Amino acid sequence: MNYCDLAPSYVRSIAPYQPGKPISELERELGITGIVKLASNENPLGASSAAIAAMQEAIKTIALYPDGNGFELKDALVKRYGVTHANVTLGNGSNDLLELSARAFLQHGDKVVYSAHAFSVYALATQAVGATGISVPATKGYGHDLPAMLKAAKTKKVKMVFIANPNNPTGTFLSADELLVFMRGLPPEILVVLDEAYNEYLPEDKRYDSVSWMKEFPNLIISRTFSKAYGLAGLRVGYALSHEQVTDMLNRVRQPFNVNSVAQAAAVAALRDVSFVKKTFELNQRGMTQITDGLFRLGLDYIPSYGNFVAFRIGNATAMYRRLLELGVIVRPIASYDMEDWLRVSIGLESENAKFLHALKHALGDVK
């Protein structure tokens, strides 16, 4: 028998998420070294020394189960954002929190709105619970069309909306005013998951206090992560801030001990290390200029980005991706986001960015 047939049809039709190619895999495939990975929006500085020290200390008690309630990490978040413990849900990365939101509130037949070219996990999390996703065309430079999403949410009896700000993989940004107009026009029974995984990369003049909006919008779930600016991608730790009743439902479907003890300790230390995040932001700003200036010189179109990555248009993107691999540079193809002629490159160290641009220039001459 075919055991796949035992799964629901909506699970059988899922196309699994494809992560960026790891360096070790490329080394095995091509037998090359000195590889630069700019595919997964990781922090090129790694983790802060404070987070590393906290990890080393936490390892001493690795034989014990972690605090299933994550008290110390929640307490650090409470002090940072002025919320209560009842407003915080911890996750195995923010990806976990996106899926928890779907599992807690959606069922077969429910409808969910998200933007075209937005993070693919929104569609995956929706489909995995048998709900129906509605992808709204991104008519504003590959960014969210909030008026169109609002119309879809109100007219199609939608239960949840996913919004990424900044958006991955396009890097587009929605202002506080745009988001507030959207939230105020939405019926309160429709939940909004505001995915702010790249929040720390926003310039000062673009930042806004979405946490304070929870008082006005109890239907708001804010999702953030320690994987990007904090450099803890390998530990998988994130958090959601929401109304206490929403938090209660998220915790009912959350797996016990979903954030391990090493991750919790590292996240507490990382959250307190403000200088490291500032250093990360400044490096990213310089790297963004380096990459975009280089793309401009090569005559390539790109989408202005507010994250730690840039999507750029290029002919024969599949062949170009493969040629860059051969030259020791891993970027991210994004054809699965209906962007067949685009690649996405993460911002790295100055030397890594330079290697990418050098390889790209050569590849442009090789791939026709």
C-alpha cells in the first residue's frame, strides 16, 4: 500500500520548505573550499560573546530538562517591552510561532490572507491544518498591498492575516501609518500575525512601537526571532507577544520544552547585549550599500531592502545560481516565490560581499 494515502489530502499536497544550501553540502558536491554562504540571512558576526558565554554555562546542566515555562527569558522580554508574562509565548524559532498561530486558531475550511512573494511558511502553516490560503497580488513593487489585503479579509470571511515587515524575500517595508490604517479597518475577530523577524535591521527613522498597539488591537500577534540580528539561528529561539487570551491558546498547542535550555540562556544574554545588535545593524547598513552599489554597477535591478538581504533580477536565474555555486558563493533562488528571474543574497562581511560581487561579475560573462 501507499502510506502517503493515509495522510489528509491537504498534507499530501504540501511542497516542503526548501532551506538554503549548507556549506558542507556544497563542499561534498563540488569538492571546493573557501565557500561563502549568503543564502539564509544569517548574522555574519555570529553570536555575541555574552551569548556564547551564557551557552557555555548552560551546557553544564544539559542533562536536565529546560524550564518549560521559560521564566528568565520571558522575564527579560517583559522588562524590555513592558508587557506581562501572560503576553509572551516562546517558540522554537519564530517559524514555530507562525505554525502555533495556525494550529491554535485555524481549522479545515477557514480562510487566511497573505501577500504574494511573502514568506512561504504562511502558506505552509495554513495548508498543514486544512485551511485555505488567499494570496493577494503584491502590486506595489513586490510589497504588501494592504488595501487589497484588507478588502480580501473583509469580503471573503477570513479568520487570519499574515503580514511580514520587513518582508522576506523582497525586503519591502510597511510604515506604521499603513499598518495602523489596516488594523483599524479590520474586524476585531480577524487575527493578524505581524512577522517582524527583521525588525532590528530597520533604520531609526523607520522604527515603530508595534508592541504598544496590543492595547488597541487584542487581535494582534507579534512574532520575532533571535535567529537574525542576534545571531542564534542554530539554537532556534523566538517569541510572540499577544493578548493574554491569545497567548493562552498558543500555549495549549505549544510542545513542552519547545525551547531548549541553552537557547533560553543565550537569548537572555543576547537580548541584553544592546551594543552587539547595534554593531550588527551598522555592519548591515555598510554591507547593504556595498552590495547595492555593486549590483548597480553591474546593471542589475534590485528591490530596495530593509532587511539583511537583497533580491535582484537576473536572466537565467537557475543557471546563474549554479554558476555562483561553482565559484564558491551560495545565494538563494526564489523561483518558489513566483520570482523566477530573481535571486536573493544575504548581507555578509565586507570580504564576503566582495567575493559575491566578484563571482557575480564573472558569472555574468559565463551564463547566457
